[in-house]
Amino acid sequence: MVFVLIFLWTIAAVLLVNNPKNESTRWVAFSAFAAGGGGLSRAMTETAIPYLHTHELITPTIEDVLFKLHIIGSFMNHNGLPYCFLMFAISYSGFFNKQLKNKLAFMLMIPIVFMLFNTSFYPDIENNFRILFMWCVPYLLVGMVLLTVSYSKESIQLIKRNRFYVILFTFPPIIFQIFVNYTFKAFFNFEEVWRLMPLVITLLFMTFIILVSKHGLLGVRLRFDNTRRESAMRAVTSGASALNHTIKNEIGKIDILSDRIRYEAERENPKPIVKDIDTILDSTSHMLSMVDRIQKHSQEIILIPDYHKVCEVIESGVEMSLPYLEKKNIDVVRYVRTHEKVYCDSVHLQEVLRNLIKNASEAMEHNGQLRISAYDTRKAIVIEIQDNGLGIEQEDITRIFHPYYTTKNRSKNFGLGLAYCMNVMQKHNGKITVQSKKGSGTTFILQIPITTEQNV
């Protein structure tokens, strides 16, 4: 039982430290912590207290404290685990919005409050397993159903694989809990089966180590990388992925312009038609440039850097994004406060800007405002793209740069745009960060190092 306790609480600590802002990860940590309460309870009554009595090291006060820990651990295990597991499934499944999840978090605690008044705590804890069975087992079963459905409905193979690993890791101990902690105790008065739990935990531990070392699981990877994102970026170093994403964006823009050309042609107004045709030609030229940047038979994105004025790179990115901006009548405000040249691949950097501008336009309502700022610091040139759109959920901020992760319609979005931006910035030895609050807009910050030859 000490091994069970140490393992579960270690998992809880690792998950919370590794990814403290991820909601589903927090619920897994709470589940592990609650499950560890069972180990704590048994460790107190079967190990700690007898040991101290044998060596005459115990006092009435110490014994009372340890016995109370046993009671707390038992109640936490039987009542807290089903609640935490169901909340994890609700969060991880992605079927519920934030407001509904908050309401469920409070509503689903009602049985626990009820059990506080229907559990005997003196002289020793006596759990009412018939009542526990009536709500704990449904909680656990509903959680398993949610995880299974979210796995079956997932269309992106990378995420689908991760969901399968989560099922593989969580279902065995949950099924064990359903039978041993509730069914057997409620209807057969058979309590000794719980002693098989160390075997289950051992198998679970081996599975956990294999999964996190090979694939990563629930935000944890046992490697010496600085972040899981760095290892995940391998999935988007493929030139084909970058080119596919560019083509998707350009086709979307050509589609918008084609509709406008048809409209203007019907009105016999030649000036807008000429302008839109020029933009279409720019799009085709940009696609050809992207093809040139990808080596034949190579999986790496290739940079062809040179010195470019920051204002010209920004202006090109905005001009090539005008169809998206004009469609929603979005006002672009520029604050370029640097005359430095940036050593970069202008094609890829423009593509980064276009991705960010396109995302911003999709996040904003009509007549929104996009602010693009540029300035230089002692070590870097900084470009900020700030919108006044819907903002990003805090739980999504840690994942938006991951390959194939998207909060948009997956039938039309690959989840590669921001991952591509991250990859390009890393190849420039720079970085991209994001600041956002739900309902208050989003700011993406690009930083590109200033070279010693910058002013040449």
C-alpha cells in the first residue's frame, strides 16, 4: 500500500508541475491524489501505527493524528475518486463548454456533501457502500463512456492515438475500483480483494513508463527536452505539410477574390477587377516561392535568408491578407517604430504573418481592429499582432502550437498554421509567444535576433 500511495501521489505531483494550467491534466492529478487516499488509509492502520507501537515510539496525540489521516484517506478515496475521474472525462472529451463544465463541477459534488452526513466517522469510518454504489459507479461508467466516445469521434490520428493511450492507462484501475471498492463491498461484503491493488498498480506503472517515454501521455514525457512542444515540432518539419497549409490558405483567398471579380464584372467596374487579379497573381507567385523553399526529396523547410526592411515585410504580409481583412471590414493599424533590417527568409516570415493575420480576422467580428506593432530591443526585432477578437481559453493556450491541434472546424482546418509559425521562428533562432484572455483579444509576439551585420 505504501508503494500504491507513493506512485499515485508522484503521478499527481508530476502532472501538476509539468502542466499546471491544463484543466484535464489537473483533474487527472486530483484523481491520482484521491486514489492515493486509499493507500494512505491502509498505510496508517496496517503499517505506520503498528510499527510505532512495536518500537514504542507512539503517543496518544500522534496515534490520533495518524488515525484521522486514515479516516480522511478512506473518505477521499471512496468519494473523491469518482468525482475527479468524471470531471477529467468531461474536460478531456471536449464536448462541454467552460460555463457548463463549471456548473457540472458544483452540481456533481452534491453526492459528496450528502455522504458527509451519511458516513459514520467515529470510532472508525464506516462507509455506506450501498449508497456509494448508487452514485459512484454511474460516475465512473459515464466517465468511461465519455472517453470512449471522444476517442471514436476523433478524426485526427495523432490526437486519436493519444486518446487511446489515455483509455489504456485509466480504464484498468477504474474497472478494478468499480468491482472491488463498490460492487463487492456493497453486495457481497467481500473486502479483501483490494489487496490485489498493488499488482494492478505495478502493471499500470509499467504501462505508464512505456507510454510517457515513447509517446508522451497527459502532458508528461520522460525526456530531457525543455518542453513537449519541441519534440512535437518534428511532426511539422515536413515540407509537404507546410506547402499543403500554404496552398489551403491561398486557395481560400483565391475563392474570395473570384467571387468579388464575378460581382464586379457583373457591374462592369474594371478597377477592382484589376486589383483582385493582381492579388491572385501575388498568391500564385507566393505558392511558387514556397515550393522553391522546399528541397526536392527533403523533409526540411529550407530558409533563404537576406536583409529586409521590417516595414516592407509587414506591408507585404498585410497586402497578401487583404481579402480576409476586407471580407470583415477589419481596420489594420500599423505602429512600426524601427528602421532596422531583419535578417530573415521573407517568404516564410510573410507566411507567418499571413497565418497570424488570417487567424486574427477569423477571431474578430465585422469592423474589428487589428494592430501590428514593430520595434527593436537590444537583442531582437519584435513584431506584435494584436486583435480585439474572442480571445483564447487558458486551457487551449498551452496547446495551440501543437501540430494538428485546432479549435476551429476540423473539416476545413488542419491545425498546422501555428505549428508552422513556431517552426519557422525556431529556424530563425527566434521565438513566438502568445498573450490572450477570453473575451479580451489575443496578441502574438514574434522575436527575431538582431545580427551584428544588421545595419549593412
